Amino acid sequence: MFVFRPRFGSNRAGEGDDTAQVAQYMPAMSLVLHKAARLSVAPMMDWTDRHCRYLHRLLSKHTLLYTEMVTAPALVRGQARHLLRFDPAEQPVALQLGGSDPIELAEAAAMGAEEGYPEINLNCGCPSDRVQSGSFGAVLMEDAALVALCCRAMIAAQPAEVTVKCRIGVDDQDPSEVLPEFLSQIVAAGVNRVTIHARKAWLQGLSPKENRDIPPLDYDLVFEMKQLFPNLHISINGGVASLDQARELLDAGMDGVMIGRAAYHNPTDILQRADDVIYGGGAGPDPVDVVLAMRPYIEAHLADDSRGGGKLAHVTKHMLGLFAGRPGARQWRRLLSEQAHKPGAGWSVVEDALAAMEQAAA
């Protein structure tokens, strides 16, 4: 029997009445998630790791963040629970799982909930060959019944909210037929929130990179799904390149918008303004202040060799776009790119990069 003990990242909560912990933690987080899901940063392999998410949280208090996809087999069979590690400051943060076995996904979801993730998201959208070979990702669009079975198992196994990220269809499927049936099945399984990448995935003949651009976007179909499923919280994903575009999609009737590469490569323009433009609060901190606020985190990471960490570049590679489009940004990127990977590189490299940027901008 699964016993829920929210760990809020790497720190296990104190022992006590687990039922009371669930009652106090999950309903409150559900309300936070509902608000946060108006804007989210897409899960992106090799990009949205815990260092990236910590940085993004400094820029925006409210935006919903997602982990990279973690496969259920890695957690259940590979004993790779360390992949679930996150800092409590990242909340609200959701765990994305990959898999197609209901039993494994249920166990992996339970692990995620125990670690403190208030949302567990099932990946039904990734088109890569490696993911397909494991029957993960977009290939699951071909078997809505299996996805529904997986969702039921995940929901039954633990108290966190279970969501799905999907495509509008794959290969020769007709999205106008496939997507409504897919959504019907997962809604019947208990899913109340979904993110739809408004682009078909071609699993044969196109690379994952090509799948980001070549199949045409169909925002109209996603809006039609909102009409068909008015009680389903739908976030739209794909091709969103600015916060203003996200605002327009929300104003047009979407419940949420998920932004991927634009939020990563230009985090200040997207996330620093998000709390004001999307959530009605004040704007986030200046990027220079964000860099300075990263110092304790970076120094703690440099001192932590317990998990093979301790390299400055692990963190600073996510900071390269902080000053995109601003005077001196090129010097900032160049110095960090050249120096942060070197043995012994520490906080002084970041200070030097800031000074070089400010000098170039003067």
C-alpha cells in the first residue's frame, strides 16, 4: 500500500499523520497549480533540469515549471530516484514521466508524489526515435485506450494531480477525429488538465528537430477542443514565441499556454514579465539581480560532489540567455561559455562575465 510522505524536494517531511499531510498539502497545491498553469515552461530534455528551473523561478514566482522527462523504467527498474531531485524553491513544479506500462507508471508516479511533486504529467508528445522504441511519447497517440489505462493507474496510486501532454495526432491520423477521441478517453479516466502541442508529429521520416517546425500548427483545432470539452483545462503549446502571443491566446479562450524554446533562450523577456502580464502582479527582478541571487545556489552546487555535480557550467549554461538582446550580452555569453567549464571555475567567472558585459554596454 502506498503511503504518501511529501518530501518537498530533497528533504523528507517529518513523520506524522500521512493522511493529514495529504489533506493539508495537496488541496492547497491544487489551487496553486490551477493558477500557475496559465503559463508554463515546457519540459525539454537536457534543458529544464533542476538548475534551469531554479533560475526560472527567480524570474517568475508563479509560472508552472516542468522537469525533463523521466522514464518510469529508469525509476522503477533502474533505481534512479536521484533523477527526481529538486529544490523546494522551484515550486510549483511538475514531474513529467515517460512510459506505457500502467503498473510501472503508477509506481513511478507514487515516487514522484512522495518526493513532493504536486503534478505528474504523462508524455504523449515526444517524437524521438529513442522514445518511440520504448513505446513512450507521441506514439501513444495511436492507443488512447492504453493511455487512459495508464492515467487511471497513476491516479489510483497517489494523491498528486495527473495530467497529459499530447500532440493533435501522428503520421496519417486525422487530428479532427483522433484528438476528440483521445481526450474523451483520458477525461473518462479522471484527467482534468491537458497540454496540447498544436502540431501533428511525423514519427516516420522526420527528425525530432524537424517535428518542431515542419508539420503545420493547428491552433483552431485546439480551440475546437475547448468548445467540445468546456470543463477540461486546456493549455496550448507549439510555436509560441512571445509573452504577448501567450496573452492573446489566453484572451481568446485558452486556459493556459506552454512556451518552450523561447522561454529557455530568452528567459528575461518571457519570465521576468510573466508575473505582471499573465498573473496581474509586479514584474520580476532585473536580470543582474537574478545573477547575484544565484550566487548561494551556485556556491552550494560547487561544494556538492555527492551526486557527480560541482561544475560551474552545469548551472551557467542555463544563464546564457539572461541578457539576450541587451548591450553587452555577447560578452556575457562568450566569457561564460569559454570559462565556466574549466576545472576549478567558480563564482569569480560569473562576476567577470558581469563586469565584461557592463563594460561593453558602457
